Amino acid sequence: MKEDASTQNQALAGHLLDHYAGRVARTHRPYVLGLSGLQGSGKSTLSRVIKMQAEQRDWPTEILSLDDFYYSRSERETLAHQIHPLLRTRGVPGTHEIELLLSVLAALPNASDKLPVTWPRFDKGRDTRMPPSRWPRVTRPPRLVIVEGWALGLRPQLESALEHPINELERTEDEDGRWRHWVNKQLRGYQPLWRKLDALVVLQAPNWEVVRRWRGDTEKELLARHAPLAMDAKAMARFLSHFERLSRHALATLPVLADSCVEYDTDHHVTGLSHS
């Protein structure tokens, strides 16, 4: 199965690079390719394969993961005290330092030995940022920048869609809807980043239940390796409840906003690839 997944990613990366090659060639700055996928969809792995193949084409490539721009644990603790306790948990809009990511994108075209560009690395095992000594450091402008993240390209929900809780977490820990309204409002602040994307590729899962299973499988592997902060089934179910609302919203709305949409079946095999 791993060989199948590897072969599939190699073929998919090659197809996407072929499709966008002309646009990359015509752009006199780094071409910014967004890669959006829900938890467990394989976007980080695919990003690495695209980077490897792009560099074989002599396109210097960098990957910016939305996950690396999470606020530190102490900063999220402040959000939890000032706004809502659910903001202790990383992931939802409002828990990323979007302004920093935008500044990195702005700096990359001028990267040099005299003007190196650095950005954070987030340690999910410790649930906070790594020390700056372990951050990436770029000293030449990339030809391609891959920005990958779970909510990439997502637009806010209508206010009316926020009225009713959709799971137990919202019913018991966000009874008045204050958290979900705040998160939805924060998503408006992500739109300037989405507008920086030259193209958006969406990795489309079949449904939320499959996403939950894919993400759970990842966590089981971490538990088996005794990884720090790995979650058992109960903790994982609660963690994913933070994302269910916007994940369902993404499944329903992102395909029509995508420049390219990759469709997967329940076993993570590609069943379709379309370009707008």
C-alpha cells in the first residue's frame, strides 16, 4: 500500500507540475501554489514530492505550512483567557500568525545572503514552536512556493449557519456560540493570504467521517511510537470536534473555488482530477 501511495503521489505531483509549468514560466516572481486538504489527506507528503520534482526541473522550491504558523502554547493560553477556553486548542482560524506568513511571502522574492528569510517550525509533539535555531533559512529567491494547510482557500460561513451547534463539543462548551462566531470572524482575516495564491489545489475527501478515520489512523501510528502528546481515541474525537464545522464547510464549498481538484475514495486512492 505504501508503494502504491508513493507511486500515486509521484504521478500526481508530475501531473500538477506539468499543468502549471507554463504559468510558472510566465511569472517573474515566485509562483505561489496553494495545497488545501483536511486532516489526514496527505497534503504535507504531496507537498514534499512536488518540491522534489520541481527542483529536478531546476525550480528552487520552498514549502510554507500553515501549521508552522500556529501561535505558541502560551499565546493560545492568553487567547483562552481573553476570548474563549476552546482557543487553547490549535488549529482553527485565529490560532495562526497570518501576518507573519504574509511577511514571509513578501520577503521571499528578495531572499539573499544579506537578506535571509526565516520562518517558524512548529513542534506538534510539544505543542509549541521550535527554537529559532531550528527554523528554515533561505538565501535565494524560490521559483515555486507551496503553501499548504487544512483550511486553505476557505471563506467564512453565513452568520445564519452558526446558530445551531453541530456536535457535542459545541453544545456543551460553546452553548452561546461565542467561540464559533469569533472563529468565523477570524477567517475573514485569512482572505488576504488566499488572494496571494496564484492557484489553489484542493485534495477532496469523500466525507467528514472518512477524514476523521484518516486522521485517527495517523494518531494510532503516533501512539504506537509512543510519541509525546499522542492522543487516544477519546482525546482524538474531542480534538477533531474543534474542526468538524469548518471541515464540513470546506468539503461542501472548496471544490468549486479550486483551480485543480483531486478526488479521493475512502481508501485514499485518486478517483478524479479536474482543472477549472
